[in-house]
Amino acid sequence: MGRFGMVLVLALCLTISVFPDTTTAQLSRGFYSKTCPNVEQIVRNAVQKKVKQTFVTIPATLRLFFHDCFVNGCDASVMIQSTPTNKAEKDHPDNISLAGDGFDVVIQAKKALDANPRCKNKVSCADILTLATRDVVVAAGGPSYEVELGRFDGLVSTASSVEGNLPGPSDNVDKLNALFKKNKLTQEDMIALSAAHTLGFAHCGKVFKRIYNFNGINSVDPSLNKAYAIELQKACPKNVDPRIAINMDPVTPKTFDNTYFKNLQQGKGLFTSDQVLFTDGRSRPTVNAWASNSTAFNRAFVTAMTKLGRVGVKNSRNGNIRRDCGAFN
């Protein structure tokens, strides 16, 4: 290698070391230690108060966090209200069913923070949502974990950006892996995060195809447990309102645990995208491992949530700290 080549390589190395990946470099556990040292306790109190009012807060917040991070990163862009000139993310068909309690817990935590003079307009809505997500997992009996902070709120929110970026109930493992890989998440991360379906509910309209019109050969998905299929048909008759809610986890729908994986072993995954994790040989070993080891699952879930929280993080150059979580300001 010539002298110029060596100089060029050295320059590139210096550039990489001097200008690290700003997406994650700005995140730290103590980001608000000087500006709003009680941020975690204030958010936790707001979450606990909201959870006491309605359990729906737990799955609603988890789902809101996922839907936010998978579209343009974890920047609270999913919370932006549409205007006459802009249809925002939350009004895309895939987001219409996001429960209002998830939005409300962030709004209530924001109000509590703004009532503290030291914290007023210092904490981003994106960070509030990330903290609230950890707190609802804990409230449901799941693992506690440290949350990296320092996200700024996004300046863009369009319904069109949602298209094709969220996992669907009929996705297979290939499609799920591709979607998660776009967000620097592995197959193991995908399986761990899918287990958030251990909590909450879905709507009958999302399972009609599996239980009535699966394909030209089988009216019911053959991978579905027969007794469970009958339960679903009773809960979701053919002509019922497709918005009727059904539990995602038929065994422990209000507890964050590894029962999700045990259900998959028995053919009791509600969505095709759940059940394929067991029927596909590539993901089945992980499902089996976590079905028998809740500690290993919890550890993998924390790792995956931390990695998800780093996706598409905004900084002061391409984001801001919103005064109103539902508006660019």
C-alpha cells in the first residue's frame, strides 16, 4: 500500500472514531440526571395511576411503542394528530386500532413532568413512551430493565410511511425476519418481541380468515388447535362485529410470561404470524427453549427491547422536544 493509501485509511479510521454512530451515541441511562433527575419516578407514578384505572393501558402502551419504532424509528411520530394538510401515522389503517389508553398514559406522564419546574419541556415524548413501555411490562409481572434515554421527537409523521413497515397477522417467518432485519433486529429478537402477544387483545376481524376461510382446501387453519378453533368460532361468529375483542393469550391474558410459547406448542397462537414461530423449523427451537425457561426468555426480551429502542433515534438536528405530544411544536 502506498503512502497516500495509508494516509487515506488513517483518515477514514479517524473519521469513524471522531464521528461515531450518532443514532445510539446520544442515548444514555443518565441523560436527564441534571435536567430532570426524577423523570423515571414521575413517569412510573403516572403509569401506575393509569393502570389502576384500566388494564388496557398495558397492552396499549406496548403496542404503541412497537408501532412507533417500526415506522421512522422511536420518535413518537405515531402520536402526531392529523391536520387538514397532513394525514399522520396514527390514521393509517394499521394504526386505527391502537387503543387510546396508550396515547393517554404518555399525555398524563407529560403533564406530570411539566408540573415539575425542573422537568418542564425537558423530556421528549419519545422517551416518555419508552419509559412507560418498560413500566407497563413490569406492571404485568414482566422483567424490569434499565432504559436508555436521550431521544428527540420526530418532525415528520405521514400515514403513507406506515405502509409495509409493520408486521401483519398473516406474515410468515421469512417476512417477519426481513421486516425486523430492516430495524437491525435478529430472528431471536423477533421471537422475543412477538411474545408481547402474551398480553392484551385482538379483534375478530384479524382471525376470521384462519377460522372460516383459510384456503381452498381447509376452511380452518390446520395448524390451529381444534378445540381452540372452536373457542374462537364461538367468540367470533361469522356475522359478528369484526371489532369485537378477543384475548391474544387464552391462558394468562393479563400476565407477562412465557405462556405465549407454551400456547404455540399446543397450536394456540392467535395469529398465523404467532403460530408460524412453532411450525417453522428455524424458529421452533427458540420457542421450545423459552417455553421451558422463563429466565432466558425475559433476558432475551430485555435485550430485544433495548435494541428496538435504538431504532431511528432523532437528535437535536432532526428532532425537537414537543410541548404537545400530539403536535409538531
